[in-house]
Amino acid sequence: MHRKKSIFIAMFLLAICVQAFPEKTPPQTTITCQGELNMDYEKNMAIFHKDVVVDDPRMKMTANEMTVYFESGTKTIQKVLAKGNVRFRKEEKSAKSEEAIYTEKDGKVVLTGHPMVKKGEDVITGDKITFYRDDSRMLVEPSAKLILYSTDQKSAQDQGWL
């Protein structure tokens, strides 16, 4: 019974991730948690508890808890709220905060709770850091601080902070 439930949940989550990140070939995404997964079909949401890990070819994300909100009817992802020890990693780029909110409609990720973004040795901090997925831009407000380490060689593929 537990194995059937786990297989159903894995298939459901894979379908969610394919909708959230459409490409020519769907990414191989895995979401795991050490605690329980609570799904509320009436509220169109799922809550992952304890040591949540999203492993995707484009990045890895971890948090203590993650809540996913779906659009009624289509079940596409509207918003993801990650809480507690939130971490993102993509190659030499990483970010951390206490809370992150992702909204699909505008492709925005907002980091709060002592957010910090690193790219190599360079560091950005502020009270709130906002990434705009489709515009390859970032807003840091207030108390912004940028620490740059000089390097003679920058990669031609060096794009954005995350």
C-alpha cells in the first residue's frame, strides 16, 4: 500500500514539474522529503514537510518545508512557497534565504530572511532579493551590498546570478 502511494505521488510530482518547466524534452525532476506530503484537493495545494529536495537538471533547491499552489481546473503550478533554510545551487551559482516565493505567472523569485546570492566568490546581500526569470535581472532592496572579487578571466557563457 505504501509503495503504491509513493509511486502515485512520484508520478503526480513529475507531471507537476513538467508543467512548471516546459521544454522540448521534459526535464528529469525529482522532489523528495523526509517527512509527509499533505495534499488538499479542495484548496489546490500540496505541502512537503522536512528536508525537501528538488533535484532538476537546471538547479537543485532545498528547504525545510515547501508549499505548492495549483490553479483550479488545470492543476498547473501558480506559486511555490519554500520556508526554512532555503538553498538554490546551479554550477558555481548559489543562493540562500529563510523564505522564497516563486510565482509562475510573472516568473519571479523573491528571497527574504537574510538572503545571499553567490556567483563564484562574488556576493550580493540585502533585505530582499528578487529574480525575474524571463528578464535575466535582479532587484536587491534595501540595504544592498555587492562584493566583487577581481578576476582576469570571465567565461563567455557567464550569464546572470542564478
